[in-house]
Amino acid sequence: MSSQTLDKLPIGASATVLDVAGEPALQQRLLEMGVLPGVQVSIVRFAPLGDPIEIKVMGYSLSLRKSEAAHVTVSA
Amino acid sequence: MGGMMLETIAIIAIVTIAAGFAGWRAFQTLRVAKGAKACGGCDKCE
Amino acid sequence: MSDTTTSGRHARHDKHTIAVMGNPNTGKSTLFSALTGTRQKVANFPGVTVEAKIGTARFENSELTVIDLPGTYSLSARSPDERVATEALLGRIEGTPKPDGVLIVLDASSLDRNLYLGTQVLEFGLPAVVALTMMDVAEARGITVDAKKLSETLGVPVVVVNAPKGRGLDELKSTLHRTLHHPGKPLELPYPEDFTRGVGTLHENLCDLGVELGFKPTRPEALRLLVDGAGPFFEECEEVGGESWTRQFFEIRERAAGGRSLSMVEAQTRYGAIGGWMRDVKQTETREGRTKTDVVDGILTHKVWGSLVFILAMGLIFQSIYSWSGPMMDAIDGGFGALGDWVGGMLSEGALKSLIVDGVIPGVGGVLIFLPQILILFLFIAILEDLGYMARAAFLMDRLMSRFGLNGRSFIPMLSGFACAVPAIMGTRVIEDRNTRLTTIFLAPFMSCSARLPVYVLFIAAFVPETKVLGFLELQGLVLFAMYWVGVLAAIPTALVLKKGILKSKVTPFLLELPSYKAPRIKAVARTLLDRGGSFVKRAGTIILAVSILVWAAGYFPHSQRVDDQYDAEIATAEAPYSESVVKFDPETDPDSLMAKFLEADEAHDARVAALAEEITDDDALETAVADSKKKRNAAMAEIAASSTEATQALNDYVAWKELSEARGEIENQRAGHHLENSFLGRAGHLIEPAVKPLGWDWRIGMAAIASFPAREVIVATLGTIFNLGGDQDEESDSLREVVKDARRADGTPLFTLATGLSIMVFFALCAQCAATLAVMRRETNSWKWPVASFLYMTGLAYVAALVTYQVASAWGA
Ligand SMILES: Nc1nc2c(ncn2[C@@H]2O[C@H](COP(=O)(O)OP(=O)(O)OP(=O)(O)O)[C@@H](O)[C@H]2O)c(=O)[nH]1
Ligand SMILES: [Mg+2]
């Protein structure tokens, strides 16, 4: 199974989170918000200026920047 | 002449009340600044 | 009497305090309001409530103190609002009682994530009740939640509520009542052994430290400290325990983690447990097709459509502020005019009459007249907030905002700054990074708040012609729109200077929940309008009334008798050439006299002319129509005059009386002007006049601007008062708009031109004339430095911008 980071996924793609890294505060926030290993995420849209992105996770919409999504490794 | 007196008293009373009220509001604003009053202190937006 | 005491004692006996905890935007404040009968601000975006609010809920004979708190996703607080929530739970906020129970609010439509915080709170072991909200939203998405099973799993009562519809509230109250009498049982989760041991060790360690800390930390607090390794509690321990404690602490952490990061351990344990529970509790039926929110988002956050809708919405707001408010404004205006005339007729000439007719009525009335515009503005803001657009706006703007070193999160407080800067500044509590927050606080007052609206509307109505651009856009609405941009354009370079200079910070995370769209509830919107409208009226009746009275007093006294005597003599001189019947004639007392008949014919002509001026726009056509009306009048007068010799005499008297009335009016105006110049206000005004002259202002505008320090809209009141005192209007019932148009300088040229009007508007767009904003700035930054800097910067900027505006506009010939 190959892996890539969340910010690289195209609109409409779904994937499973494999790992969440980043500096401690960001990592903790992502985990709390439900972005943690084993969870299914999908890309809903990009903001008109290309950043941030909107993802669907645990049944709700979360927006985060690409730079933050880059710390999330997902299955491809 | 009595009317004049009464009028003068009324004016003094009204202006004093207005000044007192304005002063009180200024004091409340200062309390907001010091954090003693929880609300924002602008009743446009309670 | 004895009855109330008994029930009072009973109530005291039963006194409990509960804290409302939950994720943001889950309906906590809606529920709080329904329980306590208060009106908390409610809106559809995360971060509405940013401070602890206390209310009382009554159930049968007992009282329950309820604390509404900001929403938070976890107890690891990072932003000031989250800190309020976590500190309040622990009873560490001054002036807020320590809760002995919790009401955990869970959003049924995203139960998993909501339970993350839920489990954290339940570990504290306080008596707890879960309120399950948004069941309707969940159902619409095909999610069913079994409340009974959830209750069994968590070991606490679960009540399904729908606060907007008033459902489940009684059951919730009685459940709370029952539950609070029993001690709660802490929830236990299957943490890895290393982790549990680590928490235990740290807890013991903290208990040893407890004497010096001044309180006995609980096990869940030890858990939080272990995982977070930061925050106020950590700093406290560090200070008390010294370096050796810190070293021990990090050793304990190291061992507890077992190779992973502690937050990963915590999250995996919690979400692991939650996932297991959900298999029993929750059923999801996958629905084909897109949800309503997806469809709406497809448009509103679309590159092209989104911007188009945004521009259309803005256009609608500014157009409607002009086109919808007219009739209501006229009604209020007419009402105050009539009131002024009526009161004026009742009171005899003197200070008291002047106080009411020149001070109070134009002051308070002059502000109240803008109620319709304020309501329209708040209507649109309420709809945007309730719809769920605010978070989308932050999503759309984050990229742009980060160019200025800010964060999309800063955009929500700034948007609410268009209503009022005070809640906007408080709303910045959702921003984690201190420097980003300070910058946002500094920028919030640049957004054109509702208090500027009266200033804009007044001067635009007076000086911008009522024409249409491109056939459908009202020019006045466009100018208003432009005024809103003045503040925004000033904010951008300010942000750049601040963020690149003194308030640098590293890039801060932007993790924002986008709530689902909800149709704005008419009842809620109507209530918001009623509240806002009520506050506006209250302000007019309190602080604006007080300032009007004070400005009046400063502008009326000393009111020297010498001046009066001088003008009385002038009037006597003016009256001398006329016969007694001319001097004494008063249409009010002799309405049936012949002279009054001529006056009637004259007034009928004036009324016709006024009506014609409304109807006919073409100048030439108007001129002919007016000439026609004049002929009609002259014919009517000639007919009356021809009826008898007395009537012929009366016509002569009437013409003489009219002449005299004008002369008398002129002298009265001079008298009023002289008194005003001589007053305390006038003398102070002449001192400051050189400072405001370059802006195209005279001393009266300058003083009105200074007097509006308590709040910007006060300038409308003070201008009304000053011009009434100064006799700058012919008849009592003129609206301020007319007064402003007619006001003259000492040399007889019009005081206000388009250039002066623009200069005043630009000044008020940028100045810091709002005491409440400065006070809240002081409180939120905990230093006078910021409000002082803001005041100086904004005032300076306002002055320079107004100066440039005036000089450029008048050079252009405006
Ligand atoms: N459909 C539905 N909407 C609800 C319900 N309860 C509240 N709302 C709406 O949800 C939105 C958020 O409500 P608030 O009470 O402001 O939420 P809050 O939890 O106080 O939010 P924060 O103060 O930001 O933490 C508002 O638009 C409410 O009208 C519910 O049971 N069903
Ligand atoms: Mg709330």
C-alpha cells in the first residue's frame, strides 16, 4: 500500500489516515478534531484561491490549510 | 417671577442629573476597562 | 411573608451550579437561553460565546445556577475562549461559582467528535447529564442515535432536546434536579498501562506539590497536564516546583508515552472507545446524493458564483438601506417635528423650552430617525450569521488574510465589526496566537460599525443627489458602499505594518469547522432585531439624551441679558415704522381675520410649490408650474381684497406683516447665533477652530465631533442641538438633513458642501470616537497601551485623511 499526504489528494478523493505528525500543538488539534490513524477522510473542495481545503471527516466538514494537511499521511 | 425660579430650579436639576448620568456611565466604562464588569459595556449588543 | 422565607430556604438548600460544556456551535447557548429564560447571543458559527454567562433556571421550588460557556473541542485550551471554558469547569474563574455538576451538550449529527470532549469531561466524575441536540439535523442526514443505549454506555442520563422548538426542556430540568443530588462516577477508559501509570505517578507528585500550589489537583487534571505539558497549570507547577520538578515531569512523560506521542495515545484511546460504542448507539443509513449544505456550498464557495452572490448580496444591503427605510424615516421625522411644534407651543419662551425644543428633541430625535437603517443592517447580519455563512467567509478569506500575516479566523470578528466593534473585539478570543489576536483587536474598530451609519446617511442624503447609475443603482447607495471601504482600505496597510513589524508571529494553524447551513429562523431573527432595535432606542433615551442635555447647557449658558436687551431694542426699532395691527397680528390667535385669509392663500401656494418640486424634475417645467401657482395665488388674494375696503387695507397690512416677520426672523436668528457664540461651547469652539479649519469644518462641527467621544452617533445629536440653538433654521420642524443643507458660515456661504460632508464622513470612518471600544480593548489586552495607541493612531489617521479629502474635493470644486 502506497502512501501520500492529505494535501496532495484531488477533489472527491477518499483515503484512510495512516499517521498524523506536525509540531505538537497542531498534531494534538488534528487528533482531537478526529483526524487520526484509521479514520476515513475525503476532500470536498479547495477554496477559490487554492488554499485552504475542506475535508469531510467523522461526518462533518473541516477546513484546514494545505501546509497543515501536509502533516497527515494517508493511504493512496 | 416664581415661574422663573421654578424654571431655573428645573434646569439645574435636569442638567445635574444628565451630568451625573454621564459620569456614572463613564465610571461603568472604566469598570469594563478594568475587567470588573463582565459584559462588553456597549448596549448596542447585549 | 413567612411563605416566601420558607421557599427561599428550601431553594437555598437545593442550590446547585452546573456548567454547560460542549463543542462549539452545538446549541449550548440556545439551550441555556431556553432553560434560564434569558437571551444569549446565538448564531450558526463556532465561537459565538466567548465568555462565561450566568443564569438561573427554575424547576418546581428549586433554583439552579447555570453557566453558559464558550465551546471547545477539548480540555487542552489554546485560545482565550477555550481557556474560559476549561477554567470555569474547574471553578477557577473569579466571580463565577464552581460548578457541582455539568450539562454536557452533544451534537447528534457529529456525535463521535463531540464525545471526545464528552469523555474528557466525564472523567472528572462530576454529576453529569447529557443533552443531545440537533437530532433533527442528524435525522435529515440519515443518522439515528439511540439515546437510551448512549445513556447506558456512558453511565449518565441522556435527554434529547430541541431548544429552538422548546422540546425536552422539562425532562432535562427534572433529570438535572434528580442527578445533582447524587455524586457522579468518573468514566474509565482503557488507556495503555504505561500511560495509566504515568498519570498515577504525576498525580502523586502533584499531591506532594499541592500544599504549595494552594489546592489539591485531581487525577483528570494530572492527565491533562501530562498530555499537554503546557498551559497555565504547567507554568504554575514549574514556578512552584522549580527545575527539579520540571526534570521529573519530563521523565514521567517520557515513560508514559511508550514511544508514541502522548496526544496520539490519548486520541487513539478515546476515539477507540467511542468507535466501539457507536456500533451500538448510532446507525447511519448512507444517503445517495448531496446534502443541502453541499449544494449551497457548491454555489457560495465557488470561484465565480460565490463572488457573484457575495457582490449581489452586498449591493442588496446597501441599496435597501436607502430604498426601504424612506417611509419609516419620514414617519419618525414627522413625529418628532410635530412633537417639537406641540411642545414649543405649550411652553413659554425661556430656558426650559429651549432645553426641550433645541436640546432634547433634535438630539434624541436626530439619532432615533436612523433606527430603520440600523434595523436593516442588523437584519442582514443576523441572516448571514444564522445561515452559517460566517465560517465560510473565513474559509474563503484565509488565503488573503495570511498574506497580511493574519488568519481566516480573524475574519469572523472583523465581519461582526460591521455591527459593533465591542463584540468584535471580544470575538477575537477564538484566536490562539497572541500577536495575531492583538492585531485583529487593533483592526476591528476600522470596520464601519452601525454607529457610523447615521453619520453617513445624514451627509449622503444631504449632499449626494438622488440619481441612479446604470439605470438601477442608486448613487447614494454606492457612496455609502464606498464609505465602508474607507475603513477596510485603512486596515490593510495597518495590518501589514503591525504583523511585519511589532507583532510578528509564526504561521498559526487554521482548523475550522464549517457548520451545516441552517435556514434562518424567522422568530430568532425577529427577536434579534427587536433586541438590537430596543438597545438602540435605549441608548438614544439614555446616554444620547444626557449628552444632548449637556451640550445644550454648554451652548445655552451664560445667556447674557445684555445680549437679549440689545436684540429686543433692534426688534423694537424694526417694528417702529409699522402700524399696531401689523405688529400685533398673530395668525394663531386670529385665525378668522382677513389677514389670516391672505396668509392661507400664501401657504396654499407654498404647499403647491413643495409638491411640484417633488414631482417635476425638469427645471424649466418646474418654473412654469410655479409661475402658474403664483398666478393662482395672486388671483385668490385679489378676489379677497376686492370684497371690501377693509379687505383692501388688510392686504396691505398682510404684505407689511410679512416683511416685518422676515425682519424679525432675521433678528431672532442673529440673537440665537450671538448667544451661541457667547456660550461656553462657543468660546471653547473658537479655541479649537484653527485645528479643524483645514478640514473644512467650522467650530460647531468641531465641537460636535469632540462631544461625540462617548459614541460616534452622538455627533448627529449634537449637530442637531447646536444648529437649533444657533437659530440656523427657519421653522421648528425642519429635519436635520434640511438644517445641514441650510447652515451658513459667518460670511453667509453654505457651511456644508459636498467637500465638507465627505471630510466629516471620512473622519468618522477612521476616528476612534467610541469609549466602549477603548474600554474593551483595555480589558482584553490587559493594558492601557493598546487603547491609547489605537486612539492616537486612529484619530491621527482620521485627521489626515479628512484633511486630504477636503482639500482634494474642494480643489475639484465639490
Ligand atoms: N436544527 C437545530 N438547530 C439548533 C438546535 N439547537 C441549536 N440550534 C442552532 O444551532 C446554532 C448554534 O447554536 P448556539 O446556541 O449559538 O451554539 P453554541 O453551542 O452556544 O455555540 P458557541 O457559543 O459558538 O460555542 C444556532 O443557529 C441555533 O439556532 C437544534 O436542536 N436543532
Ligand atoms: Mg454559545
